[in-house]
Amino acid sequence: MKSWSLPVLFSLSLFPLASGASAKRAWDSISNPLRMDANERNFARLPLSGRATANPLRYWSSDYWAKKKGGINYRWNAPRPAGLNLRSPAREEVLHMSPEQLAQLAPSEKLDLLSGAYDYPLKREIARYANPAAPEWEGICNGWAQASSNHDEPKPITLVNADGVQIPFGSSDVKALLSWYYFRRPAVDYSRMGGRCRNKADETCDQDLNAGAFHLVLSNRLGLKGEGFTADIDRYKEVWNHTATGYQSRITNNRVPRRYGRARGTARHVRVKTIVDYTFVLKKNSWEPVLGTVNQRSTKRTYEYYLDLDASGAIIGGDWITAERPDFLWSTGRATEFTGNMEKLGEIVTALGI
């Protein structure tokens, strides 16, 4: 990781304080970087690049389990994948099914069978959630983001239910179940910065996630701690939660047009261009893990913004240049238990050691 030294910092353009400091340049409480444990603010001590290296088996790609396709009722491993209006096999049928036939069932059906629940309560719960008329983007990407941030990527596993039926789970089956549990459960240790923007005409969307605060989270979480965090990478109505796993920043210009304001206390400005890597959705679900293979997917977003620095070199505000930017940032802690009709998911997590 590379940081800028103090001699380089002092080569930046100096500005006298403006008498009417621009309030929008400093962050509001909703955009306070302390919400995301970004404690170090001195620009010279913050790396200009970083990656999520603290937990190398996390931040795996997954399906977002589209609502219109049936969510995790989707039989992704079947010859003809489907997730709506399914007829699930009765107990006597299950007892005579081959491992190959069982492997083709939906993640929800498999967990119900592992629980010995042949009336399929989990599958019925998800059927009530599914909607073939839902927009394409609606799914459980927020559950996937939490699951992939808190659990190592699952491997395939076969577990036996009380009737002696061996239930095979592929990697994508376990990912689906984890994603649904995190989607539904109350968040643990939830932290969020910035608000959701629903309308391009809403001017408050421009600065509710301050550019300076965003850079502090990047450089503290990924640069100093090697930890990822989740961002809604679409600014407006649609929500696409993806986990940031790396970034590369560079100073592009030390001179800032005077039409730009500054946060109160600003002594100098820095113009920064940053490329952020985000874990992306799977192109196709898989039986085996994808980390370290060509099937692990990522996407890049490029952002450019100004940072406001005070006389000590601390970042105290900023302003976006590019129209593209994250909507909000967030993270959660790991689930401490699995309950209800997903209790057996805890058995899978324990058996896999994830």
C-alpha cells in the first residue's frame, strides 16, 4: 500500500478561507464517516490504494435471487430452471429420489427436507415473497452482501435428514440460504452512511453521501484495515448492493476552480480520481466455489471528486465531480444464531466451518 508523504502534501494549492464557506462541502450527520469506523482523517497517512485482504475467502460472487424468478425457490440446477408455481415432492417421493434428482431441487426445498418438513414451510414463505411482475432488479442483493461479508465461501456438502435421506447442497444453494437469512433477519451491528436517493430531481441526493467522507471510508476500511463494505452503486430508484473489495486513487489536479466552495476551515484542496472494485453477481450459479476462478465476478466504478483539507492535512469535506457515485454505504455483523424454519442452516454453517 502506498501513502502520500507530507512533503508531497504541502505541494498542493493553498487557498485563503472563504468568508461564506459552502455548507454542502462539509458532511452532515448522516454522512459522518465515524458511522463506518473511519477514524483516521489525515490525508498523508491514508493509503491511496487498498484491498479486502483480512478475510480472503469472503466477498464471493452470488446470484441476487430475483424476486420475479421466485427468489431462492429457483431450481437453478434443474435441466429447466424454474422458481414459480412449483410442485414439491411428497415424503414418499423423496424417499425414492436419486441424489441427482434431489440435487435439482431449489435451495429452499432442500433446507425444508433437511429439517424433515415435508410441508415445505420455507418454500411457502418465499412463494409469498416472489412476484413474477416484480422489476428485474428486485432481489436479495442486500442479503447476499451481508452473507458474503460475514461468511467464507461455502463448498458443496451433503447432510442426512431424520429419515436417512442424503440432501446434497451445492455452493450456490448455501449462498442462497445465507442470503435469504440475512435478508430477513434483524441486522446486527448495523452501520450506514448516506441516505437512499429515489428521484433524480431531488437535490438533496447530490450531497447526502459526502465525497470526502466516502474517501475516508475507502482509505480506512480497505486501505488501513483490509476490510470490505457494501455500497448501493446505483444512485437512484434501483438498489444494487455490492461489496467494495479494492480501490486505487490518484491525485489528478491540485488546482480547483474558484467557483467551487469549501468546507469551513479548508486550507487546501485535492482533486482525486478513484477506481473502486466491487464484487458482482454471478453470471451462472455453480455447484462449486468460484473464488480464485474465472467465475468470480467483479465490476469497476470510476469516481472523481475534490477533497477539502484543513491546515493539519485532515480531510474535512469534499464535493463530487462525476455524476456517477454510490448512493449509500453500509455494513453489518455476523449472525449469532439461525432460528425458525432456517434453524438447520446453522448445522450447515457449522459443518462447513464458515
